[in-house]
Amino acid sequence: MKLREGRLINVSNRLPVEIKNRSGHPRLSRSSGGLATALDSVWRGQHGVWIGWAGAAADSATADTLLQKAARGRSYSFKPVTISRDEVSKFYSGFANEIIWPLFHDMPSRCDFDPEYWEVYQRVNRRFAQVTAEIATAKDVIWAHDYHLMLMGRYLREAGSPAHAGFFLHIPFPAPDIFEKLPWRKSILRALLQYNLLGFQTDRDRYNYLSCLERILPEATASRSDLDNSVVLEGRRTRIGTFPISIAFEEFASHAASHEVESAANQFRHEMTNKFLVLGVDRMDYTKGIPERLKAFRILLRRFPELRHRVTLLQVVVPSREDIPNYKELRREVELLVSQINGEFTEAGWVPIHYMHRSLTRRQLLTYYRAADILLVTSLKDGMNLVAKEFCAAQVEECGVVVLSEFTGAAAELQHGAIVINPYDLTAIAEAIHRACVMPVEEKRSRMRLLRDIVRTYNVQSWADAFLSAASTAEPSVEPKAGREAGGSSPDEDAGIPLIAAGSSHDQRIA
Ligand code: ADQ
């Protein structure tokens, strides 16, 4: 979708390009991370500005020139937000990744609720808002991304920004029993309501958010009609919607169908001597359930000895957040498990687990997606999980099976084509892999066709169009005095009414 008037002001923690010091000189490189890549493909052709941090060497004298160079050939420009090294550590590694990330993934015991992190989080959010408010006009639409920027809506309003502002949360939103542990819970709920539109990955996340409001911020009143699900706080109305993110299906599918990927996949399969190839692809993150997956694979080899020699797990992990202690420990745990399992089962001509700890090119990734028989996604909690959708797009021969954690956002959409598992149930994961290995080919095909139809239809472009269309029409409005609070319905009447309409995540709609 192209905005009819005005520009799209996209705001995310990082820009899709990064300035790094190489051999003492600032140099441009692509940002790592699925989010930047996915969004970059959507904004092609969209006029506007992308605001974000440009990396560790962004304060160099040549940074502006490098960003102008990066914008050549694009329809939008880049505007950097300066963040000091200390702020990166307390805002990004600290508040975002040692508090919000674990808490919103239902792991409060991993949180470090350091009050200094909160101070810096506020300061950096205010700075993002100032940079944004300086350039956004009333005709523009601001789209803020993810848990790094939950307070920005509030600071935008304080800066008097007249633009429509929407916020999309890429990670899950927790249930009240978890969220209420956050010392700054009210401030965050209130600040989110300063946006005109809030978007969540699944109905469950949206429901959790509304339930948190009900418990923690009862002065906010939620209402719904057939078309609308909104919350009013102090006269401001915020619309709330479910918008499951997706991928550029045709781009993935056509590249996967290319001759170069096909021959690389055939070559790889040949080298694996046509074993059943089970694939895991993840960032190294404790939310992805990598140790659970490895332990389940060990159970598979113990319980189904006939699969030994016939099945191989290829686990690819991209390094992530390596300066945070939890992540270092996870890497040690994963590598120990891989070596224990390989030590227990390896025989001449067969190594059960092939482990790679590095970032892959798109071509390499597609080669493994295409070559694999089974994709194994065992996230303990995941906002969406784009890997599952990328695998489906790349399965041009329509023969692969997806074993998918029920705690991913993707499960809401893909549950009928995938084998859905509880990632805490290691025996069930092992049985699911076995079932996929022995599944008749007709069943594999019909499941994969269904999955591919879903991902083809609900792709990243339709996701962006739905969100932007909702954001650009979500008028901030003042609740009339004779409205529902005063006369329409009393707060008591809300008690028995569900706050959200039940419905499929595919509706990509408000309510
Ligand atoms: P992530 O937690 O990063 O994203 P995911 O959605 O699976 O999780 O995206 C990972 C991306 O990294 C994919 O595009 C994948 O191809 C890529 N990737 C993984 N391993 C790689 C490797 N070794 N080499 C190269 N690329 C690799 C967050 C949320 C998710 C949500 C997305 C988007 O945690 O739940 O789906 O944002 O909203």
C-alpha cells in the first residue's frame, strides 16, 4: 500500500544498514536480523524516512554521507538516532533484552529489574520521539516497531507531534500474572495508549494486553463493535488489532526454485547420503528451545533405534546478543549437548547432529530449507517465527513436514498443516519427528500445499498494507461526554462482555 498523502516514517531500534568500524574506518554494512530484512523488502517503493540507530560507528564524521549513499536507489532516506555506548548497554542490552524480552516470553526469573535500565530506556525513547517529531507532519504516518520503543508514543504526544502513530509488537504480550511483575507496568500500559493504533501478532497477545489493562489500568475503558476494538483513556482513543507478520513469499519461493539453489540442495543431499534431514534454524536464544530440541532428538534415537543411520539433525544457529551472560551460558549448554549426543550415537558413516554456529547467506539458507525433510521449531515462546514460513515458501517440491511449537505465533495460522507440539514435552517432540519420518508422501504434500497457500496469501506485503491502512485511518478522537462511559453503557456492563471478538488471526483486522 502506498499512502495517498504524506510519508511513512518508520521507526525501529536499528536501521537496516549499519555503520561499523573496519580497519579503523567507518564502513556501511547490512544490519543483521530478520526484522530489518523483512521490513526493507516491504518499504521498497514507499516514500518516507526510516529512523533508527545506525550502529557503533554512527557518530563518525562521515556517517551522514554513508547513510546518504545507502539511501541511493531507495525511495526513502535514513535518519540516525545517536545512542552512546553506555546507553546501548542499558537501553538495548539492559531494559530491552534483560527485562522486556525475558518477561514477555514468560521467563521472569531471567529478568534483571535494574532501575537504572528504566531511566535510560525513558531517555532513549524520548530521543527517538524528538528526532521523529522534528520531521513528521500531520499528513505522515509514523510506524514504530517493537519492544524497544513502547514509550515513544507518549513522548511524541508531549512533543506535540500531529502525525498518526501506530506501534507493532513483534514479540508476544504476556498474560497479566506475568506482566504485573514489571515495576513500571502502569507507565508502559499508559504510554502504549498514546499511539493511535496498537498491533499484535496474534489474538492471544491482543487479549493478554486487554486483560492487563483491565487489571492494572481500570481507568482505561475497552469497547468493541463488529468493526472496531478500541480503548479510551483520558479522552484518547486507541485502536487495537491483530496483524500476523509474514514473509516475501514469492521472493523466497522463486529464489528457492532457481537452478543454483536446486543444484546446491541436490549436492547437499547427495553428501548426506539421502538420510532423513531434520533442520533447525534459529538465533541463539533461550526462547527458541534449542536444548529441548536436542534432548528430544536424543530420545528419538533411543526410542526408535531403527532410525539411527537414517536420520540426521542439521542445527544452524546464528550468534545473537553475545554480550549478555544468559546467552553465553546457552551457547555452552547447546554445544555440550551436541557433543554428548554425537558422542553417544556416532558410528562409522553417520554423525547424528551437524551443528553450525554462524550466519548464513540467503542462498545457503534456502539450500537447507529445500534439502530438508522436516523443519523442527521448538520455541518455548515466539512472537511469530518467520523461519517456519520461510521453510514453507522454499519447499517448492511440497514434500517437507513442519513440526511446530504451539507457543509460536505461527501456530495460530499454520496449525492445520503442521504437526503441532508442546516444546516442553520432549517425548511428544520425538514422536512427532518419528511420525514425520514415516508419513505417507500424499499426506506430506497435502499438508505442505495448505501451508504454502496460507503463507502465499498472507504475506509480508498484505501484513504491511493491513497495518498501514488501519494506522492511517485511526483518528485520535475525544470520547464525547454522552458516550458510552456517561450514558451508553456503565463500566459494570463490561464485566461479562469479552473485550475482544473471537476470530481467526488471518482476519488481519481491527477486532
Ligand atoms: P526472531 O526472534 O529473530 O524475530 P524469527 O522470526 O524466526 O525470529 O526470524 C529469524 C530470522 O533470522 C529469519 O528471517 C531467519 O531466516 C534468519 N536466520 C536465522 N538463523 C539464521 C542464520 N544462521 N543465518 C542467517 N539468517 C538466519 C523476532 C521475533 C519473532 C518474529 C520476528 C518478526 O522474536 O517471533 O517472528 O521478530 O516479527
